[in-house]
Amino acid sequence: MNFGAFTESIGRLVEKTHLVEQIKGGDFPGLFTNLWFLVPFVALVGYLLYKKAFKDIMILGILMGVWYATGTSYMQGLVVDGIIQINKILPVVFGGAVALGLVIYLLLRRSD
């Protein structure tokens, strides 16, 4: 079995499990009921807990929260007829700044 056939079979498996569509579409409940995502995700979180990498768990949680927020109806209504709704975009900008600041703080702080 050559490398091309191996990657092609993995591509067919990922396509059959609909992981890419669920991630792009922001299907949070669907993704967490898909065992092809849930098993590796739980294994990753378990490994991070075993390694006591709480900083990495917090960063992963922030990233998952931002990904979830992008799929909400609030985010879908930020642009109406090609016009950005300024009254809706300012809370998103400030929330993004807080999330980014928290991630930067977690990455740059000293380890105890």
C-alpha cells in the first residue's frame, strides 16, 4: 500500500463521517455527538489533565468558545445586505480583544 492510497482512504473516511461539514457549519451539538471527533477530543483533554497542562486546557476552551460563538445567530446577523451592523460588531470586537488578551497572557506568563 503506497502513501497516496493510504491518504485517499483517510480522506474518504473523513468525508463519510461529515467532520469537515460539522466544523465549518459550526454544528456544535452534532460534532460532540460524532464519535469520530469525540473520542480523540476526550483523549486530548484526558492527556492534558494527566500532564496537568491547565494553561493548554484553558486555551483550548477559549478556542472552542470562540468557534461556538461564530456559529450563533448573533454572528450571522452582523452583516445585513452587505452592510456591517456597527451596533452589533462592537461587542464582538471587545469580546475578541478580551479573549485574545487572555490567550496572550496565558502564553507569556511565567510558569510556577
